Amino acid sequence: MAATGVKSAGRMLVVGGGYTGQRLAARARAAGFETLLTSREPRDSTATIRWLPFDSRSGVLPRAEDLADVTHVLVTVPPDGEEGDPSLRLLGPSLRTLPLRWVGYLSTTGVYGNTDGAWVDETAATPARPGRSLARLKAEDAWRASGLPVQIFRLPAIYGPERTPFRALQAGQSRLIHKPGQVFSRVHVEDIAGAVLHCLALPATERPGLLNVADDCPCSSSEAISYAAHLLGCKLPAMERFASIEGGMSPMARSFWMENRRVSNRRLCQQLGYRLLYPSYREGYRAFFSSM
């Protein structure tokens, strides 16, 4: 069963206060952490959120005094095209002066490459293709070599509130693409936060250095969209065959569709005992639909 708190809270810096970072920070605060979040753009702090500046492109960094006594760091910022990881490259000297108990790095299951639908776990090879996935793999390597107490979380497609097919379906902008045998793994944003906090509740010696965070139900894009349409009671868009539209796709979209794998959460759920809040997209979509 998932842990509901941590044995000893501390001061957590979330590098990258975006979609996932803000949700994890909220859960960390509820678990007793003082939380700091970074943003590229100036943001006003509130009674519950303290924002710090960090922009790897311009070199804007938080002040050393604002990072004092930070005990935990979670990095959600992606690679920036330069060698290694931007957060480690720019914040590493400051991080090494802090009383850090833990550093979490959010990576991607894209490092496993295409497996033609076969399952991958944390022991699988990582033949990441040149581009974003290879950059993530190099960022992972940089964190491992940092000497800091790093735990790497590999994530598939992230969904949650405001990241579901409902709005596009209602606006008539959804696409129903069929590629025979194609499946995608997913994870709800709240299960990312839940898995991270679950790990922090474990003794440091029991936290694996590498962990997949995915739900139980890899499936095709068309299956997930069809279920969302069922909940809405709306018509599905016309089916499009991937082979017929591939040439008109953006490079990023084509790259997304060229990889096909099922991501195992066995280490997280069976070995570490985390209980998923949303075992599949069905529970996640129903929860969002009921709140609409």
C-alpha cells in the first residue's frame, strides 16, 4: 500500500515548477516539507508557494541564501541541447554545499527505444535514438556521476487534469489514428507524485537508484480516445491510418509514433509496495470526467 507520509520531512527544491513540479510540490507540502519551486519567468510567491528564479538559457540562478538548508531536490527540467543536464551543470556547485539527503531526476522511458511492443523493466537495454531520448540518457549519466544521492524516475506519457482527450473531442479537434500493434504506456501525474513520496518514506538503503513509474495498462491511442468519447457520449472522429498520414506529421509527432513498448511497473508496485491511484487511463479519465 502507498505510504501516506515521510519519516522525516525537510526542505525540498523542485527545479521546474511546471505541470508535474507543481503537483509534486503540493503533495510534498501536505507531507510536511517546506517547498521551493523554480521558474524561468518572474512569479510572485504566496503563502504556500515560494518561487525562485532559474533559467538555464540565460544563466539566471537562485541566490545561495535562498537554497540554504535544502535537504531534497527534485529535477523536472529537460535537457537543453548542451552536454549533460542543465540543472546539474548550473546548480551542481551549490547543491554540493547543501545537506542533501536525496535528489530525484525525472527522466523518460524513451531511453528504452522501440521494442515492437515488448515489455521493458529497469534492467532493459537503453538504445535511445539520437535526439531527446539520447539527451535524457546522457543527463541520467551525468547525475549518476555527480556523487550526489540521486534516484532516477523514468516516465512514459503523462496525463491528468487538463491533459486528457476530452477538450479536443468536444472541440472536434481530436484525431483517431490507427497503427496496427501500437501501444503506449502512460502515468497519471498524481501517481508520479505519489511514487516519489512513497520512495521518500522508505529507508535510503531501500530506494532503488532507477525506477519506472507507469500504470498497469499500456494500450493504443485509439483505445484511450474511444473510452473518452464513450464517457462524453460524443462521436469519434474518422479513423486515420498511420501509414497514410505519417508523411504529414511533424518530426516530433513522427518520433512519438515510431516507438512501441510496454513499460513494467513491477519494481515500483510489487517490490516497493506502491499502490497506484489510477491503475489505468480508465480510472483517470472517469475521475476527471466526474469533476467536469
